[in-house]
Amino acid sequence: MQSIGARCILTSLRRLPATIPPYYFRVQCSIRSQATVATSGPAVTATNRAEATLKRFWKTVGVEPRGDAFAITLDKRPLKTPSGNPLVLPKTKPLAATLIAAEWENQETLLKQHSLPMTSLASRAIDAFKDDEAKKEVRRQLLEYLKTDTIWYVAFPKTCLLLPQHSVRSFHSPEPDTLVKLQKVHWEPLLDWARSEYGVEIRTTDSFVLNPQPDETLQKFDEVLTKFNSWELAAMERATYTSKSFLIALALTLRKITAEQAAQASHVEVNSQIEKWGEVEDYTKNSKQRDIHSEKTAVFSID
């Protein structure tokens, strides 16, 4: 039997779309612990117990100035990203630093899955975008979302069937008035903003047939993404994956809409069903919606 020092590595894993590598978060911090080492087989250490049980192991959380940046600390030791880089934020992001510290302070005895969205987002910005090739690949993936953006597919009201010019739509069922109304409230302003702000043509469709966007439109939005710094690109990436919409994510990243407005725009179809049929209590669905809202709040706050 002997006493050894252990290094604690805590990992929290979040699932993302199958085409995107999963995000995960790992915190490295030095701790001193007593552990029993068997004469054979793997050691039964505090490290293994912490990773298996996801229990809180720190007592204090802090934000400390480090040169021209803020460092997040647990028990006075700097927090690190999954790649082992210090989790430091520029002095221009005091709110983000405070919110990251609050995430850790608010963790109780047992850690909660997906409860560190700000930390995960900051880690992504620090670790993933150090070279141009990585940024280029993320831009390519985001533009794929642009090609099939959720808000390109608009519903048409029942009255449209009465108009001769819409007779081609007789093969499709008219959508509920609530869906049309919610799309008008939450989607039309985004479409109008993008067309006006960037001077591009944006095509929508009311059928299942995709109406491809012009090459000029795709090129323009690629140019917009090229100008993003690492923090903006990480925020844009996260918002796109959670909303399934390039345009909603862009407006949120640029703070043209709030996190609440982005959440409402992302849930138009779900909310139209709720208005029509009422809400059925579903813990899993409600929990997922809360996670999505937390992610959007993180995006809004990180930049």
C-alpha cells in the first residue's frame, strides 16, 4: 500500500448531429488524494471515482486577471480545455468569464450533464480554430446548413387553395393557420433582414422540393463567416447545430435577435402543434428545449 498524488480529469459528453464530431469537455486540475494501489490490476484511485461518479471535487471557483486576460480557477488552480490549454478569456469578455465561473459554482454535489454550455463553447473557441484549415472546414459544414435551412420551407394558408395561381399546390395539404402565423412572426423578419443586410437573393419554397440558393448567396455568406474570429465562429457553429438554421444562428451571433427570440424561431413547428393540440407534459422534450435555450444563451453571451 502506498500514498500517491492523483491528477483529476473530469469529462462531460454532449451528443451532436451524427455528421459533427461530438463536443466534450474535460477539466484538468491538480489535486492531492489518498488512494489504495493493489498489487495487481488497475489502481483504484480518486481519479477513477471522480470520472465514474461525476461528483464535485472543488470547493471554490474564481475569476483571476492574468495579463490581458481572465482565467477561471477551481481551488485557485487554472481550469483547462480538453486539449490542455488554459481556459482564459480576453479582458473584453468579462461577462463570459463571470458566467463560466457561475456555471461551476452552481454545480452541486453531483454534476449535471450538459450544464456547462459556456465552458464548452469557450473551450471550442480556444482549442479548435488555431489554423485556417480548421476554420475553413467549419465554414464548409455551416454552409451545408444554409443550403437546406429550416426557414426556407414556408407554409401556405388554407385560403391559398382558392386561388388559381396556386392550383399546382392542390397535391399538398394546406398548413394550419397557427403555423403560418408563427412563421410570419418569427421567420419573415429574419428573411427580410438577411436580404436587406447582405443584398442577396434568398429563395423559399412551400413544397418538399428544394429550391437551391444562388451561388452568389452562398459565396456572400461564406465571406461573412471568413471575417469571424474564433469566438464568433464557435458561437455560430453551436447556434447552427442547436437551431438547425444558418440564418437564425447568424442573427443570434451578430446579436440581431436575443436568445429567447432565437429559441422561438427554432421551435415554430413545435409551438404551432402546441397551439393546436395543447401541450403534453414530456420531461425529455422539456429538458431538451431547456438545453437548447441554454446553448443559445451561451452563444449570445460569449461574444
